[in-house]
Amino acid sequence: MFYPAVILFCVSPLFLIGVFPDYFYREYEIGYFLIFHNVTEIFSVIVSFSIFGLGYYSYAQSRNAHTLFLGVGFLVVGLVDFMHTLGYAGMPDFITENSGNKSSQFWIFSRFVTAIVLFVAIYIKPNRKYKLIREGFLISCSLLLVFVIFLLVIFFNDWIPKTYEQGKGLTIFKKNAEYVIITILVLSLFVYRNATFYTSKKQLRYYLAAFIVCIFSEMVFVLYTSVFDVYNVIGHIYKIGAFYLIYKAVFISAIHDPYERLIQTNQLLSKEVEENKINSEKIRKSLQEKENLVAEIFHRTKNSIQLVRSILMIQASDFPEDKNIQSIVEDTSIKIQTMSLVHDHLYANQDLSEIRVSDYLQSLVDMIRQAYPPSGTEIKINLQVGDGALLLDTAVPLGLVFTELLSNSFKYAFPKLKTGEISIQYSFDGNRCYLVYSDNGVGLPVGFDLQKQKKLGLSLAKIIAEKQMGGTLSIDGAQGFRMEFNFPNDLYKRRI
């Protein structure tokens, strides 16, 4: 119904004038007509400049070459229409004497520019880059074209065929020029109808309606005999309608549709943000539950290990006189407590993957001191540990090596001595860790060979250090006891 309504709007006045000329055809007094003409032309000029503003100033964001070209084209149309208004018969002279011929020459130039701009714009795709479609270049070309038209009509009028003769009406050239313009508009109408680059059907509808109204406007300007008659009035009304429809089409392309897409995108983003918040909260709760579960596993593992130690101690109590059993149980109990302490630290730590080395080694020192309280000997422990952390897989074997060394010092290093000193240094250098352990006790027995030891003790510590931890361990027992041990800190990966 839209297009039939547009055609009906255009046909009805012409039908009434043609059928009832005595009632509807008339010529208006120059004063009244000039007021109408100036209002309609100034409105057209404002619309043309508005189209220019939409296309030109939205280009920086939209990069729509189609609307930029249309906008700059209508800058030319607006300026030439303004000169047409100033040069109209009855207006104060615009540089040279005003006449019907002068104003209609400006009119023909303006309509040719309008038709050509609309036709060429069909082949300029909105989202494609063109070397010549640049703001500065187009503005320069448009202003140069306006200047050339100004010179031709004002100063070189004889170079242009006459378009209107007073008392005779339109010339053959004027009528033929209007027919050429109508032909271009009809071609544009059919080509635009099959175009596919429009942002919406509404934009295409406005363009096609504008072509229809423009065609009727040009047809009207072939019919008039006086520059003040009713056909001029109708033609200018059609022109206002056509320019308004073009403005709406450009507005949709440059402003309305981009903002609609932006609003829709913002709505989608807001929805996604809200969904992400909900999912993030679910993940946070799930992660918290898993962390609590892992912490609970560490806690229960520690309790289970302590339970095993308790059962072992209970069974050993059945053999109070057997020193070998008591010694084995005691050593095993220390090793069990060493592993239990790791889980205790992990349970108490915010990070369930690693523990602080300094806290862990200090706990082991306190445990050994409590398990083997020195009798008559004061043992000083100098513990120097740098900042750093260990993963579970590294902390347990390190703890077993450390407790083996420390328990040996407490049990065997200081017989019949009043004071003893143990020095422990733990440091980090890149991806390697270094443990230097020494005491000033009696040292190792003469002829001590670690490879021939039947008891686990230091042999177990060496096996753990070299086989499980991939490190190197050296022992010197000539003057006191000294052990140097280094191992890689990146042997295992984080599990949590």
C-alpha cells in the first residue's frame, strides 16, 4: 500500500488540474509566490545540508562510503538550489540581473546533479573502501563543481542554452533536459529496486518512493508556462517530499540502523554479562565446594595417617622389652608424622597445592625435638630458610630426608656432650633447591660406607634424594656431620 499511496499523492493534483483547469489552474501574484518559493527552497536547502551532515559526519564511525558520497553530492545540490532561490525572478538581483532563465538554469544544474548523484551512488557499496571516496577529496570536488556552475550561470550565461523565455515559456532545451533527468531517475528506480546492499527494507522503500516523487516533480516542470503558476507550486511540493524521503533513507543508513544494531548488541552483551555473572557464581561455588572437599580430604588423610601411627604404637606396646621392635616402630612413627604434617599444612593453607618451606621445616624440628628430648645436652638449631614453597609431591620426600638427618643428630651426634649445634640452610636458585645440613657432633664412624648399610636410615635418605627427587646428595662425616643436597623444584606440576 505504500507505493500506491505515493503514486496517488503525485497523480491526484495533476489529474485535477488536467480535468478541471478552470477550477485549479492559476497564476499567482509575484509577492505571494515568492514567499512560497523561498520557504520551499530554503526547506529543500536545509534538507540537503542535513543529508550532507548525516553522510559526512557519521563517516568517521560508520565508514559508509555510500552515505558519504550521497551527503557530499547533496552539498552541491543544496548550494546550487540556494543560488537558484537568490536568482529567481522577483528577488533582488543576485550579482547579475535575475530572470526566469537564470533561475531555471540553476534549477537544471541542480536537478542534473541530483539525478547523477543518486544514480552513481547505486554502485558505491557501503562497506567497501574506495580510493577516491575520501572526505577531503569529495568536498574539494563538490566545491569546485559549485564554483564552475556559479561562473557559468552568472558570468558566462551565453555559453549555456536558454531554458526559459519571457512570454514564451520553456525552451526545447529545458524540456529535453528534464526528459533526460527523468530517464536517469527511471533507470535509477529500476536499478535501486534490485540492489542488495541496503541496511533494511525501510531504507529501500524510502529511496524508491523518493525516485517516484522526483520523477513526477520533473514531469511537472516540463508543463509550466509561467514561473508563478500552479505547476511550479506542485513541482516544489513534490521536490520537498522527495528530499524528505531521501533524508529519511540516509538517516536510516547513517544513524538509525547503526544505533539499532548497537542497541541490540548492547542488549546481547548485557544478557551475556548477566549470564556470565550467574555462571561465574556457579563456578565460584563449585570451586569453593571442591576446595573444601580437597581440604577435607587432606584433613581426613592426616587423621587416617595418625590412626595408622596409633595402631602401630598400640601393637608395639605388646613388646615393651624388644628394643628392635620399639626402634623400628619409633622410626616408622616419625616418618608417618612427617607425611601427616604435610597434609596438616595443606589443610591450614589457602593454597591447596603447596606449603611454605620455612613453616614445614620448623614443624619438623619441633616434632623431632619433642620425639627425642636431649638428656643432659643442650642442642641449638640454627634454621635458615629462604622464602619459597614446595608442592606436595616434593615436600613429602624432602621431609623424610630431613627428619632422618635431624633424628640421627638428636640420637647419635652428641653423646656425653653438654652442648651441640645443628645448622640447617635451605635456599632457592632458579629451578633448583639447596639443602645444607651440618652438626658439630661426633661425626660418622670410621670406615662408614653408606652403600653397605643394612639399616634404612641414611641409605633410605639417599635413595629418596637421588631416585625419587632427581637430586644429588653428598655426605662428609670426618669432622662432625655435613650433608649437601640439591634437587630440581620443577620435577612435579601443580595438581590443584
